[in-house]
Amino acid sequence: MYRCRACCEWKRIRTKSNLTVDSQQCKYLEMADDGSANVAVNKPASMISAYNPAYHLASKAVDDVTVCPNGLYTAHTAAEFKPWLKIDLQNIVDVTKVIVFNRQDYYGERLHDLLITVGGNGTVHTCGFFQGPATSGDRIIVLCSSGTTGNDVTFTIQSRQGETDILHVCEIRIFVET
């Protein structure tokens, strides 16, 4: 949800495609808090591998904890070519926004070249791409285009040929069209 202010009142705009900013109609534009909830909380999550299977579980990315004082609190893969983490939303939804909370202690720069896709029923839609590199403690916000529908969201580092990367995140939040 977006809102636009021309003079004395705010107008609600539902989609990015309806955005026009000119001196007559819209002087100020901002993303409004639409009151939507994070639909990823406690949903099933999986990833290509776990750095330490006793601690670095995919479920840590959807436990609704956004403060990760060290790597033991993160979803954390081993070094892999194109490491990925997938969240099963259990219903087909129109994903509008994704927020990735990077780990806060160190190694934040490992989060780079992150492709975010939404899939289901044999189709895959690109939500967005974060080039990075991030820094420790970053919150990466990605707005998806309208029609980015599916029942799972996958986060994949696009490793360079012949190289491996580590994917670790503190938390992922996913918001949908209501």
C-alpha cells in the first residue's frame, strides 16, 4: 500500500503501477503501513545444507526472532555452489514484500547476489535481486511486483562459476496482498 499527498490530504494507492508524482497530483509519496502480517512465521523451511546441523536450522529464519547476537541463532548453510533457503507458505499467495534480516555480529558481507523467487504450480516468478554485499545488521527490503504468486519463496545466492558461498540470515519476513 502506498499513499500520496498533494496538498492537505493523503490518497491511498494500492499498487506501484498507479504511482504518478507530479506537482499537481502528488507532491509527497511514501509507502504506508498497511497493517499486514508476516506470513512466514513458523512455516516449514528447508535449505541446501546446514553448517552445523545441531544449531543452524532453516527454521531459525522463520522463528520471528530478529536479534541474532551470533551465528548460532541464524539459518546457516555450509559453503555451497548457489546455496538456497526455501520457505513453504502452505497456500498460494501474492507476495508483495520480503524483508531479510542479516546476521548482526560479523560476516554480513556474505549476503550478496541474492535472488528471491516465488514459486508454485510449476511456475516461478522473480520477486527481486539484492546485489550487495550487505553489512552486518542490515535489513534488506525487497518489493515484489503485483502478480508474484506462489506457495513458496526461495532465497538463492547466485554464486560465480566454480565458487562457493555461505547463506546465513537471522530472520526472513514475507508479506502478502490482503
